[in-house]
Amino acid sequence: YACLSYCWGKEQQYTLKNANEATLRSEIDFPRLGQTIQDAITMTQLLGLRYLWVDALCILQDDANDKAIEIKKMASIYGSATLTFYIGQAESVKEGFLAPHLTKPREKGHQDNRAVDKFSYSGPFERDVVVPLDYRAWAFQEFLLSPRILLFMSLNVYWVCRRWHYQPMYSQNPFHRNAGNINSIPHLNEIISQGKRMPRSDFFKAWNYIFSDYSYRKLTDPEDRLDALTGVLSVISEAREDKCHFGHWESTLPGSLMWQSSEGTPGRHSRAPSWSWAA
């Protein structure tokens, strides 16, 4: 199966609820899904996969108990998927991502004694540009936990896995580099691979990198601050046999209490005590 990571936007109105669960189990009104979900279904079929996980349609959105159960499964859901479609450029479900390929600016050229088409692009490297989904807190762990990702941007489709990142537009040869675009990937991999053998100081640094990467992302509901990171917390806890208390690891206390808000006095939320950054 594949997973879908995308920005819902205000247009995400067709969701799974108690009132329509029976109907959705028997049939789905395809046009109401939104173009992004429709495109993801198309890609799933083209890749020969049987199922697609879409959180809006797989979790009862008006059932707190179902949400709590499924949120605890995020590490397994995204970590066990064949791949995840990460829709970087779309700001809402209505936009879609299977747009026509870029054809301009384009010019004829020659390489190795044969005619080729050349593309000119003078802007920044596209994956170094922050896109709407990069600000979505829930998408952070969806990216980190997925073993393989097809990253859809405005100009290109990128392949991202645990180590390599492939971008085919600007070279005829495969272009690989460390997958550091969401720079927490190598730090999470290091924590998981070393587990309890990782020195406390190294873990503290790696976790701070992950935490800092996550902390600037936005949530519609601030009360979800810890829930949106549950999958990452669970894989780290299992690897290190360490307990996490409201976003602080036992092995890093009391040092991890020395945090500060970059936006002044933080708002107070009931899900965490005042000493936690999640408050």
C-alpha cells in the first residue's frame, strides 16, 4: 500500500465520519475526493499497489477514541508502507499534483553527437525552497517514518529514501546526494541504528536537531503538538528503551528543560505541564 502526505486546506470537507462510514465502506463519491486524492489513487493504480492510506478517509474525524488509537499506529502505518506520496507544492486537497511536464524554457542542443532537448533554469534548487507541506507539523513524521517517498514539486518529481535523493531534470545521469532536505532524516537514522549504544551527549544533539526541525511547523489545533510527533517518539523510545515525558526524554533530563520560545512567551495548552516545550 501507499500513503498520502498532503495539505488538507479548507477545502477538505469529504472526510470519514460516523454518519457516513457505512456509505463510504460501500462506495466513494470520486469527484468529491479532491484532485490531490484523485491523483494519488491514479498513482497507486499505476504503480500496481492495491491500497492507499489517506488519513481523512481512514480515521473517523469526529471520533476522539478512533483518532487516539490510529495516532498511536503512525509509526507502523507510514513505516510499513511501500512508499509515500509527499505533495509538496499543493496548498489544499483541490489542487492535485499530476500537472503536465514543464516544456519551457527549452532549447535544442547536442550531446555525445546526438540531438537533445535542454532546459534552462536560473532559480534556486527547487528542493531547497520551503513549500507549503514543509510547514505542516503532521507531515513531519509522515516524511521521516516513510522508507520511500515520491516527492511531487512544481517542476519535478523527486525520489527520496533513507539515504539517497534522486532528481532527474538537470542531468541525464542520475543525481544522488544525501537526503538532507528534511535534515532530521540522518539524525533519526543514527538514533535508531545505534539505540542504547549512542552516547547520551550524541543523542541529546541528535534529538535537539529533530526537535528544532519540528518546532517551527504549524498546527491547526495547538493541542496536537505531541500527537503529531507520536510516531517519531515511539520509534526512538523502542530503539533506545527510553521513556518520553511530554516531549522530554528521561536520559536527557534535566538538561532538556533548558529550552526557550523563539516567539516570546508561549501560549499555554492543557495537554502538557508548563516545563515542557509542548505547553
